[in-house]
Amino acid sequence: MITPNGWYERAVRLISPNVDDRPAAEVVSVLVIHNISLPPGQFGGGHVQNFFTNSLDVAEHSYFATIADTRVSAHLLIERSGVITQFASFHQRAWHAGISSFAGRDKCNDFSIGIELEGTDIDPYTDIQYQRLTEVTGALMGYYPAISLERIVGHCEIAPQRKTDPGTSFDWHRYLSALTEKSGV
């Protein structure tokens, strides 16, 4: 389900300019779960896709002017409807983690994949989001064997002073149990 050039076959491709090459010989070994909604607390409308491709119309909402010059991306976005959009090859470094650290290593973007769930810290995620997240995680774990259950983290874990996502609404037990059941671990 992941092509040799790092694309998830079930995702819509929308290329972000906010990516670059990983350091030479870097091994992808961490999966970071995020959440996002634009404007905050609102879903749909394609604003996240526009944000990740630097095409957000600041006239559409006052909040957009505050982030207009921000250059970020993620590898994947899973919308509340279950639609998956991929912005960067998994082989590339997406700009999702920011100032971050995992297991004593800084610059998590160098060795991680970032998945954004359309949501907030407090709104429950949808069943189809958990299903799609489990499917894509299984594919990633198969393609990148260094990603283990212990190396799947929330943004809040790698940037605890700055971030809270995926938030208290994310059901880690449900997600990890589904992964365990799927993989037979």
C-alpha cells in the first residue's frame, strides 16, 4: 500500500512545498500523531490543505492572518470523513514537529512521519478516522520496521512545552489495541 517512492496508494496527493530531504542515511523510526482544525474548532472547507500548500486565503477568516506566514506540512491528513490527503512522500522530511525531542534525539522531523487528524484536543475523533489511522499505521509499520508501538507518539510527547495534540479526546487505548489486534502482536 506504500509505493517504492513513499506514497500511500489510498491517499489523494496534494504536494506541499514545505518539505525537504531527510539527512543522508536517516532511518524513519517514529510516527507522530497530531490534530488540526482551521479555523480552530471548525472542520471541512479545505483550509488545512490550503495551509499546508501555502495557499490559505487570509480574507476568509481573521485567524488566517495570524498564520499566513507559517510554513508547515505533514505527511498525511485524515479528515473527519476518512479522506486521506498526502502532502509529502514518506521519504521526505515534512515540517510537522517543530522544536522537538524523542528518546534524547532532537529534530524529530529528521526521523519521523507526521499524521494530522482533523480535530481538536477535546472533540471526539470519528470512527472512520480511527479506522483509516490504523490502516495507514499498519502499512507504515510494515514499510518502516523501526516504527514500533513504543515509537508512536503524540505531538505533546515530543514537544511538551509547546503542544497538547492529539489531546485528551484521542483514544490511545482504542488505537493501539486495534494495531495490536491487526498485527497479531
